[in-house]
Amino acid sequence: MKLKSHAPHLLAFAMALAAQAFGGPAEDALKSLHDGNARFVAGQSRHPNSGIERVTETGANGQKPQVTILGCSDSRVPPERVFDVGVGEVFVVRVAGNVADGDEIGSSEYGTHHLNKSVKKVC
């Protein structure tokens, strides 16, 4: 099984739920995910913001994810690894089969509306 084959599915969900964060456009967030996935596929992941310092920082100051991702619960495809992002950079809702029911939709809304208060664009 190639992990690369799952990335387009995750990216599609990320694109569907992409929101503005940190004052930049949604396209910047999507480019960041695309670039991170390219590093992952090339075996050049950087694992940014993944240490205990980042966990402590986000615990004290809150999370500010760039996007909300609805992804599969499959343990072989962790979005944080596939997109080479760190703690607090993506809000991930994971469910078997990528099926969005009330709970998953509510969690996705929390990620986009509460954590990204200035949602400007949904792709």
C-alpha cells in the first residue's frame, strides 16, 4: 500500500473544509498542505512544530489550525504526517469511511468556525 495514494483523498477533504487562518488566504493553507505532502512523498518530511515545546505552547495559548480535515480513522494515514505539519496546525476529524454524520459535521464546524473565527472562503 502506498501512502501517497491516500493523500489526494485527504487533500480533497482539506480543500472542501479549507478556511482562512493567520490572515492569509485559503489558497496559502492549501499550498502549505500540498508542499508538506510533496516533502512526505519524497521522504523529506521536516516534522515541524512537533516537540514538547509546541505541545506546551498550544496548551497555554490555544490552537490556531490552518484548516480542518475530515479524514479516515485508518491508522496508516495520519494527516499530520501525510501533510508534514505540526501540533496545532491542522484540526483533524477522523471517522471510519470518511462518513460525515451529525457529530462529524459538528466537529468540522467547530474547527472552521470556532478555531478559525475569520472564515473567508470555503472551496
